[in-house]
Amino acid sequence: MYTLPLEKQIVALHLLVEGNSIRSVERLTGVHRDTIMRLMVSVGGKCRGFLDTKMRDLDLKHLECDEIWTFCKKKQRRLSAIEARNPKLGDQFLFVALDLETKLIPSFVIGKRTMETTRFFMDDLVSRLVPPRLNERRTYPQVSTDGWLAYPSAVDEAFSGLVNYGVLIKDYGQLETGRYAPPDLLTTIRRVILGDITKKSICTSHVERQNLSIRTFMKRFTRLALGFSKKWENLVACTSLYIAYYNFCWMHGSLPGTPAMAAKMAGHPWTLEELLGRLEE
């Protein structure tokens, strides 16, 4: 059985996390696209398990949460009646949490934009954090979200009320501009839902900026492009690979190192080869 040399694995994976599509990597490396896909799924699965183990007992102060749209196989309106019953097809949303101070991504979930997925996302996020009663600061973490209606009850249930929570609602102008451009932002409304925080502290700007990086460096999320996922499992694997690379290898522009270094989870920026070695451990 042919095994792809480690050097070629590193090159292929590096091209993927830098925003190249599967077929683009095939052209650049000469490695067949099926081999690249199997490599991505294998490494992405290990990254998912690694992140699940590593992202625990985190003392994070302010978590911003947002959802990013993509699709699997077909867009929702193109699904047949039978296909529409499959929750892994059609519109999918990447729920992602980002820490304001360290820029770390401790938690992400991919699924439909429903109450069930939102609750699962918040439960997963809470499981990553030091319980409020045990943290050194003896203070509650702050969570900021957009106006998605499922968030308030999901946050309250997951944190059992031990959280400072605020919502930022943005009111845009005419959505149909006739071209692919963001609509004009008219007003923003900040609401304190739980805890003792100021309205000014409620913010989702940093996680929204992370959305741009996700759409730039993961071809499956790039709008108006040919790259998309045919399988939900491949989408999860690709996202896991990107987030592991982002947390431990990415030299963040606003930090002196990587997000993992800022969160005191690593002492130096990891190379992609070092990340693969940690996965094997």
C-alpha cells in the first residue's frame, strides 16, 4: 500500500490551511485529489480529538460567539424532499467562539441553525472553561452574541446563570443591493441580558473579523467560488484542521505569538510538522 511521504503530507496540508482548494493542491503537488482528501479527513479527525482533549479548564474572560453559513452538497433550496430530511445536507452553520483577549477558539460546532444546535454549542463551550466558582478571579466570564433568538436561553441554561451575557443587534439597510456587497449598517443595539456589565463592553467585532479569515483560508467557506463540501464529515474535518492550525501555529497579527501561547497552552509557535507529531502522541 502506497504511503504519502511525510514531506508531501506537510506541503499538502500547509497548502490547504493557507486557502487552497483540493484540486489546486493536486495541481501544485502532483498528489491525486483522492489522496489529499483522505489525508485531510484523517488528520482533521485527529485534530478534532486533539482539540477536544486539549481545550479544557480554560480561564477565558470574554467570549464572542457567531455563526457562519455554508452548505453541504447542495444549497437548501435545491434539496429534494427526501434530501431535506437529512440534517447533514443543505445549509450548515459553523458556530464559533473566540476569546477577546487571547484570540483563542476554544469551541466550535457545525450543524443547522436551530435551538438544538445552539444549546449543544453552548454546552460544549461551558465544558471547556474553568467553572466560575473555581476560577482564580472569582468572577464570571462574559459572553457576547448576535441577536439570534436561541442564544439567551441556551446561554442561561448552559452557564446556570453564572455568566455576564450581552447581545449586540445590528440593523442593516436595504439587503438587496443588486450586487455582492455588504448592506449599510444603520444602527447597533446593545442589551445586557445577564450579569453586571456595561453595554459598551458587549462586542462581536473580533469574532466577525475571524469570519473573514475563515472564509479566506478555508475554500469550503469562500462565497461565490467552486469550493464546497459534498459530505458533512469532510466539512468537520477541514474545520478541525484549520482551527488546530490557527490556535497553535498561526502567528496572530495582534499578538506576540499564537493564540495558544497567549492562553498559556504552548510556549512557542508550533510548526505544522510539530502539530502532526502531537496528534500522533
